[in-house]
Amino acid sequence: MARRYHPDVCSPSTREESTRMFVELHRAYETLSDPASRRRYDYELGLVGSGSGHRGSGFERERWEEQLRGLWWRSEARRMRRTK
């Protein structure tokens, strides 16, 4: 994506938008490649901890547990069909 939005590679008509995207991609790379910044970012998204008390927790613990139960039941049903 960095190559795609690099200001030196894009057409003159899209240079401004490409420059903005390139800077945004660079910031994302810096955040995700640094372990401390990545932990802070994950915490702010609510991906670390119990899910309660974290701001921005799009997937709360209950939601994850519900999805895991659904996967377990499908797996169990598949296993039971194979053993019959």
C-alpha cells in the first residue's frame, strides 16, 4: 500500500490524496511495528483485558465467548455426525 500511495509514484491529479494516505500508512506502520505502541493501541481499542472498563471495545468479552460457543457447538455437531 505504501508503494501504491507514495507521492512520487502517483499521478499529479491524485498527489494530494496519495500524500495524505501515505502519511497515514506510515503512522500506522510505526504504531504497529513498535511493541509498546501496539500494546497501547490494542488497549485503546479494547482488545486487551476483560473488555469492561475499556473505551472503544467493539468486541466485548461476552461477544467473543458467544462466538466461541457457536464454534464449539458446530464442531461438536460435526464430530457427532462423523461418529455415527
